[in-house]
Amino acid sequence: MTNREAYERDCNELEQYHKIGTVEECREAVEKQKAKKCIIDSCPDHTHYKCPSCGKIHLSRYKHGIPSLGRIPRFCDHCGQAIAENWREWKNDIYHTVQRRRNSND
Ligand SMILES: [Zn+2]
């Protein structure tokens, strides 16, 4: 499913919720339209960027030579959550990884 399709699906769902859904269901759909940043889960070997809503891992960065796996989508392909960019955290993470590699090569 493309981002556009996911977006349109969510818009349609939202419209349906407005027509027939409960207040709770409606609120949930509205929440998913608000872009949220990924949850960043770090350990010594890797950093995972997870969906803030369902926890699906979208991107994994490994600290020992292996390049990143995956990418952060505009909308979660699992639950449809709109995802905001984590550019600041992302740059920080790359910066620290480069620093660490430099230090370990000395
Ligand atoms: Zn999700």
C-alpha cells in the first residue's frame, strides 16, 4: 500500500467514524492523523525507530558497519499512524555513530 493509499484509507475511515462510529473510535482515528515521532529504542548495538502507535519497527540502525535497514514512512503501513520526521534525533544518532567509529579506529 502506498502512503497516498494509506492516507486515503484513513480519511475514508475517519469519515465513516463520523457517520457511524463511537466517540472513542472517532477519537482514535483522529489521533492517527496527527503526526507523531517514532519511538527511538536504543541499545549498544542498534537503534530502532518504532511506530509511536503500534510499535512496529520501521528503521533499524546498527552501530557496527551494517547500514540502516528500512526507512521511516509518512504513515505506518501496519496501523496507519501518521509519523513525523525525527531528523534531529536521526542526525544526532549518525553523528554519535561516526564519532564512535573514529574513536575506535584510533
Ligand atoms: Zn503503526
